[in-house]
Amino acid sequence: MERGDLVATTTAGGPSLRRARRRLFAPFWRLPWLRTALQLLGPVGWMTLIYVAALAALFVYAFWGIDVFTTKVVHTWNLDNFREIFESGPFRGVIWRTVWIAAAVTATCAAIAFPFGYYMARVASGRTRTLLFVLVLLPLWSSYLVRVYAWKVILANDGVLNWSLEKIGLPGAHIGYSNTAMWLVFTYIWLPFMILPVYAALERIPHSYIEASRDLGASGLTTLRRVVLPLALPGLVAGSIFTFSLTLGDYITPTLVGGAGSTFIGNVVYSTGLGVSGNLPFAAAFAAIPLVVMAIYLALAKRTGAFDAL
Amino acid sequence: MRRAKLRHLALALVAVALAAPAAGTTKATANEGSLSMIAWEGYLDAKWVKPFERQSGCKVKAKYAGSSDEMVTLMRSGGGGLYDMVSASGDASLRLIYGGDVQAVDVSKVPGWKQFFRGFQSPPNNTVKGKHYGISLQWGPNTLMFNTKKVAPAPRSWSALYDPKFKGKITVPNNPIQIADAALYLSKTRPSLGIKDPYELTKPQFDAAIALLKKQRPLVKKYWGLSSDEVSLFKNGDAVLGASWPYTTGQLQAAKVPVKEVIPREGATGWLDTWMLSAKTKHPNCAYAWYRYISSPKVQALQAVTWGETPVNKLACPLMDKLAKGSCAAYHANAPESFYASIKFWKTPLADCGNGQKKCMDYSQWIKAWNEVIS
């Protein structure tokens, strides 16, 4: 069958087919922009359809409502969802808690990642550096869920942490199912995402700069403050974008290790939009809030020049 | 709003009218070969599904749901008709009935139904105006569970769940219907509120229940979602007192955790699950085959013992004891009818207070208030 086709095209239709092909492809040769446009159509179209369209739908839904009885979406434009969110004390509390914990996690990750990254980039030998890289990346090879569950077991009342504390004669730390537990687990989970960009930024600082600083009589601390830190700042900001946005959007860790007062924005989105009542417009309005928070954060980050380093 | 409601009611009536003759004519025809069902995790256990598939020739496709709200959403997804049956609990069933998502069932075709305890033949959460929208399946009370080593003397009242003495050691389900438990407690402790039915609450009664729950929030260690969450809370000593199900108590006792459950003196709420039939099902014969099978004493006993539930079929009791000694009494499957009457079974809260007055708080308001309590 296939072979027969091949014979037919090469013998009977040969020259005319070649001519047709030339006519078809000639414009791409003459107009290179057309070729580029066609090549980009796939990925750009995909991006628009899957990514931008979903975000646009989210924003549009946020201004609609539902019929309470049938839970069908009612297409009348209003601000009721947003009014409901901001007029409710508990919901404002949820937003505040989410942003606050995301900020705390980011600060903690930065405080740990900077000395760690500095050691990796400037002190450690090649072998130690490889080992440290593996150690940083190793947790990412196992499932996020498994690691959070492990922390749940560690922090439980009769868990590993309290057991160890008791063994060395200290009072137990009752931080299971609390905001402290969430802060701890988030810091652990997102730390690699801070270490890697910080390491990259520190590694890029030429050694000559530090020598020059010393030659000019600066102490170690002054060099750190005036030379290393400003040059590493874009890396810290880039890392903070990861840790901040990942914490802001999470809802699994609050479900597993959070306590009675640990609801995050994501949990409200989940319970109002998917689990309970199917109120998609309200969930969309709530989901728009972290987007706005992130937009503000990114605008601030841009001013520090974080994106020039990416 | 009002118009939408009327239109929906009309749609539901049309659906019922269309479905009724259809159900009548399909008796003689063969089974359709498959049945897709939304169920609580474990409700379609191979132990009883496999024999059914062999007997009936209907292949069961299971879709497990994690909450009543998810069940309602799934039943309505794709315009309805994606699933044939759903094992709806009492807090979902009325929503499905009034939403026109399920159709009336002819109980005369289900022999097991006549063997049911009277209270479960036509319970108000699946029977409306004499029409049966499904066949009751199993039920259980919502009990008060406590760690016998940490809580002494044994609590006799729901007040234990609101007692600051147990701050940070209490766990309650993360479910809007939990408001009814607070209302039940208030109906006995604050008679001046005049709460008669914990699912039909006027604004002041509702506000009192919410205020009580907000006061309880700081005492709660965790609002549990799955019964396995509660098991791990009690196992690890994070909680010593909580609202629970007999199944959870059984799991913990099997794991040698010193727990006991009581039905406190204020009484208890309870849940009743019903197999409901989609208004748009294409497999009615398989569905009726399932109804006949699942309501028979043997399968009732098997499911009850497997999941620590109480069967609705009276004849299941001796068969339960055969499967696991003492299980019939442990799960109250031999209790007198008056015992069932004392349980306030879950039902979807509606604006209609049962007396035609639309002054009560409906379920959407329950959800909203509950979200604010736990946030």
C-alpha cells in the first residue's frame, strides 16, 4: 500500500509535485518573519490557551455569583465576593495569616541559605561541594507528601521530637498541629529553592572583588556587608520569590500539620470551590488575592534588580 | 431566586414523571451490564461487589468521594447522568432530591425493604411526600469518644467538648453539619432558645450555636477530615476527647488505644446513608439488582461488620454475630425502635422550618458560618 503510493508519486506525479512543494514553501524563504511566526504559533498558542486563558477565566469568575439553591453560576457582574471576603473578620485573618507565614518562611530560608550557600560557593572543596549539592537536592527526589507526613509524625505529641527531648531531660515541645509546625515544615520543604539561587549568585562574585576590598582595608564584616551581600541580593530575592509564592499557594501542609487555627487561602479556595457548595466564583475571588499579593511582591523585587540576575 | 426554585421544582417533577413509567417497563428486559457509582470510601468493597457482579452480570465502576458536598458536585457534573447511583448521607440527600438529580424508587421491587426497621423505611432525609428517593443503607450515631486513661471520670454530657479543662486536646469533624451538634446541646442546656430540631434553626438559634462553636475553636487541636486523621490524633496523644464514629472507636480499640465511646445524656446526632438513583440513569435494571442485593440481610451484615456501621435490615443481627461475635449489640443493631427515634439524623438544612415558614437558615448559610468558625 505504502510502497505503491511511493511509486506513484515518483513516477507519474513527480515534477508537478515538486513544483507544488516549491510554491508552498517559497514564501517562507522569502519572508523569514512568516517562518518565525509559524514556528512560534505552537508554543505561544499553547501558553495562551492553557495558561493565560485559565487565569482570565479565574478573574472573570471572581465577579460572578452562584444561585444558592442550584449551585449554578449566575452571570451577573458584581463585587459581592470581594465584599464578603473583606467584610469577614475570619477571612481577613486567613489572608493575613497566609501572607505573614509566607514572609516568616522566606526570612528563615534566607537566613539559613546565605551562610550555607556561602560555604558551598566559596569555602568548600570540590568534593564537599558535590556532597552538599546532593544533600540539598536529595529531599526533592522523594514526594512532597511523604516528607510532610514524616514531619507530622515527628511533631506529634508522642512523636520523635518529644520522645528525644524527654530522653535528654527537657520538657516536651507541644508544637504539633500549630502555626509553628507549619512554619517549620514550610521552611524545610522550600529551603532548596532558596539555596540554589543564592549559591549561584555567590559563586558568580569574582574573587578579585573580595581581595580588592581587603586591600583597601575593609574588615571581613565590612566586605560582607558592602560587597558580598549587595552582589548576592538578586539571588536572595529570586529565591524569596520561590519560597514566598510556594508558601502562599500551598494548602496541603496546613491540612496535614496545621491545627484548628491554621486555615490558609488555599484551604478556603478548596473548601468553598471544590469540596463544599461548589461556589466557584467565591473560590475564584479568593484565589485572586494571592495573585495580587504576588504581583505587588514581584514589582518590589523588580526594583531590586533581581530579574537582571536571572 | 424564587423563579429559579419553581423552575427547578418543575424540572424535578418532569424528571420523576418521565422516570416512573420507564422504571415500570424495564422489569422484563435484561441487565445493562454496568453500573457507575459514587460511594464513600470502602462502600464498594470487593467482598460484596464481586459476588454481585457474578450474580447480576453488572460491572461496577466505583468513584469514591471524600465528602457529602463532593458527592453532590459529582452527581451534577457533566449535566448529571455520568453516574447511576450515589451512597448519599442525610446532609446531601435532600439537596439531590430538590435539585432534581435523583429519581423516585419503587420499593415494592426491593424485598429487603420490608425487613427494615420502621424508622428507616421512610426516613425524612430520603422520603419526601410519600415518595422514596432511594433505599436506606446503613447508619451510625455520632458519639463522644474519650481516652479512658486521660479523661476521668467518664464524660456523660457533650459539655465536655466545650470545657476549657481539655484545651488543645479536643478534636471535632470538619463538617458544616457539626453546627447541629452544638444546636442539639443547646436545645437541652438552654431551653429558652426553643430549639426543637437541630437542623431547623432560626437566626437567633443559629447565632447561639455559632457563638458556642467559636468559643470551642481555641480548645480544638484539629478539625479532622477523614476518620484516619482522628485515629492518628488519638494514637499519638494529640487528642483525648472528640466527636467520633463507632468505626473510629473500633479502629482505635483494635490498635489497643484505651478509648471508649458514649452517647451523652443530651442524645446524639446520627448519619444515615441512602443509595440514590440518578434521574438520568441508563442502567435502571442493574440499579434495582443492586438495591435487592445490598438490602438483603446477608450483605447488610457483611457491610456493617466490615465498617462498624449499623444495618437498617432487622434480620441482619444474627448474621452479624456469626461474622464477628457480639457485633450486633456493639453497633446497636438489636436496639428497640425507640432508640432510633432518639437519634437526630442528619438532613440538609432548608430555609423552610418544616412549618411552611421560610425563616430558617439554609445550608449555604451553614457552610459560610462553618468556614468562618474554623478559619
